[in-house]
Amino acid sequence: MSSETLWEIAKAEVEKRGTNGSEGDGAEIGEKSVFFIGSKNGGKTTVILRCLDRDEPPKPTLALDYTYGRRAKGYNTPKDIAHFWELGGGTSLLDLISVPITSDTLRTFSLVLVLDLSKPNDLWPTMENLLQATKSHVDKVIMKLGKINPKAVSEMRQKIWNNMQKDHPDRELIDPFPVPLVIIGSKYDIFQDFESEKRKVICKTLRFVAHYYGASLMFTSKSEALLLKIRGVINQLAFGIDKSKSICVDQNKPLFITAGLDSFSQIGSPPIPENDIGKLHAHSPMELWKKVYEKLFPPKSINTLKNIKDPARDPQYAESEVDEMRIQKDQELERYKRSSSKSWKQIELDS
């Protein structure tokens, strides 16, 4: 029985097709990776299934899921391959972020952050923890890649900056994420019933974060029309189709803003009285927006935000018989540890 992983099988298939494709008209196969991270139960799987035209109910993502899709650029041409990775568990499995992001995948890698708009108190911590952890790893991989292929790193950085027009007034004020980033606000159908002021704060905050990181921002729900728009954006990341130039910044409608089309002047200042801004001690614009946001939507306690590290202990996957056996084994282990400890102490006394 083969011990190959799905990733190894997919990679081998790409290499095989690449060899076959080089015979004849010299057509090349494109290969890209799209990594979905975000809120737990936020709708990441639903977006992926819709992008791949798979009519099946989404299943909970236990840890790190992988699937792939193919798409032909034209008639009688090799199909491009897109690798879709999905991190489950919200912010509880940050260590797995390093799995899909490697020196081999980085140059054609994109990140999709899905945030649950119906849970605004969890939104900032989820976004901050996931983006910081991902950026930290990407920066390490870029540093490693730069030592062996500095030209590739330079091309990556240039590609990121190409989303921003050279004469854009905010060009010197933003700090683009090191890989293409799309931020999706899910469950808009629930969010649209929030009070106007709450919607305003959430919309303006996400617009600031997206623009600062040179990212695209869009809201979605179970609406077929919205899912189709999201599908177009993901297909652009996965298969390189033309990027949408449409824009909607009306907080009373689902936001849809392609990277580079927003501006800090249009977003405006943080939604807080000017007298109060001076009272917020912030060292950067990002920190200021965080303080303003968390004043209206204070994050839950750290204990609830740090989701259970061990999926086996997650209530979502509870099974009474298995859990009872697990408790029994844990108790046996504790007794063994205590017994071993006493034995070692007795040995020390005897010696």
C-alpha cells in the first residue's frame, strides 16, 4: 500500500503533466496554491466547494484539509492545477500554517482570510492571530528563499506592489502582506441586521486593515449572487483569470473592494469622537484602529479565544464511548506516572 500523501500525489501528477505538456506545442501547466484560514465554522469549506462546483454538504475541518481543482485555459490545452488548503479550528492550530507554505509553493501562493461577521467580538483577535502567525512564517520562508534565489523574492515583492498604482496617494503609507491576500466577511445575511453604527465600525475597520495590507475585501453569504462574485475572485488567485475591477463601499450593501482600489481618505478616520482619540495611546494607525474597534466589540477572555489545542478534546467531535475510553486511559496514565515517580524515589533512597 502506498504511503504517499495527497500532496505528494498531486505534485507528482503536476510534474508528469508538465513533461507531457512540454512535448508538442510547448504549452506549460500553471500550478498555484490557495490557503484558506479564518474563523471557526466561518464558511471556508463552503467557499471552496462553490469554487470547485462541488454540490456536496460541507464537513467540519478537523485540522488541515487539502483538495485540488483543474481548469483549462483554452481548447486542447493542458489544465492548470490549483491546490486548495484549509486550516480548521480557527486560531487553535497555528502550528499547521507552516505545512502548505514552503519555498517551492511561495511564489504562486495566495492567502484567503474568512471572518465570521456574525461574531464581531471574535473578529479582531481571530484576524490578528492568524495574520501574524502566517506573516511570521512567510517571512522566514522568504528569507530562506532569498539566500538561494534572490531574483524570485524580488519578483514576488514587485508583483505585490503592482496592485497599487504608482501614483496612489497611500503608496507610502501601506505595508502590503508578503503574499496576495483576500479578506472575506462571511454570514452577511446575519450581519446586515446589525445596528447601523455597529455595521459602520466593522466595515470601516475591515476596509482599513485590507487597504493597509494591500488586500481585497468582500462580504458574502449563502446568496448565490454573492458566492458567484467570490468564486470569480478565488478563480483569479487559483487560475490567473482576469481580476474584477468592480467596487462597492456602501456599508448598507455587501462590500466588494479589489486590492488597490480603496484609499485612506475614502475610509476616513476611526469612528470615534475626536476628543477620545487623544486618550487612546497607540503607537501605530493599526493599533489605533484596534483600540477603537475593541472599545465597541471587546474580545472574549483569552481562555475562550485560545481554542482547544487537541482536536480530540473538542466538543464538536464528541463521541461518548470514545471519550469514556479516553478518560479511562488518561487515568491509567496518571496512575502509571505516580507509580513510576514513587519507584524512582525509592531507588534514590536505596542508593
